[in-house]
Amino acid sequence: MAELAEPDLVVGLGASAGGIAVLKEFFRHVPATTGNAYVVILHLSPEHESLLSEILQTVAAIPVRQVTERVKLEPDHAYVIAPNKSLSVVDGHLNVSDASASRRSTASRLSNVKSRERARRGLRCACSRTAPATIDWTASC
């Protein structure tokens, strides 16, 4: 079995429910072959199912999947957090755990995705719908 390639960059995107339009616009412009992996952290209600992966797949040129169990990060793929879950990146994998009882902000959950593996190249940003189709780049490599 051939070993899967590692992404060139892990891009973490965080947003509230109001940021879905911005995320759609972002993924509409992501080419099919960038070599990057994208991790989407959305502030979700733990009581409801999420259709975010399906919504983003309607505009994305790359596969988009909701993460419910440990998965190896692959280039040119997008991974969406599941409701009531937390994600961390360890050894090139997304690890899934139950979200803590104290509901953390989307920004701190996004920070957790990158801070677990400092040696890897990564970029974090928080999306805000301050105007149609805009992205606030609020964090850095």
C-alpha cells in the first residue's frame, strides 16, 4: 500500500454560523491542486447535526468531509469539525475528541488545531462576515 503524501500546509479556518457564506466563497476559489489540507472549525450547536461539509462540497473543487474519527491529513482535502467535538493535529492526523463541558470559542478551538503540532507548517484565520465575501485574516503562521 502506497503511503499518502503529507500536505504542504495545514490551513485552519474558523467561523461562527454567520461565516458560512464567507467559507463558501473561500472554497469556491480554492483550486483542486494546492497541496494544502484545510481544517474548518465552525461554532456549532452540540444538539444539532451539521450539513456544513455538504454545503461546502457544492462549491469546492476538493473533497470535503466531516471528521468524526481519527483521519490522516491529505493534500487537497478539506476537513470539517463535527458538532460537540474537538480536533487536534498530531503526527499528520486529525484526532477527534468530545468537546469539553466548558464550550470554548471557535478561535481557541482553532488555535488548538495548530498549536498541537508546531513543527508542521500551518496557517490559521478567522472568517467574519463584515461585508459580503470578505475574510478577516486574524492569525498568522
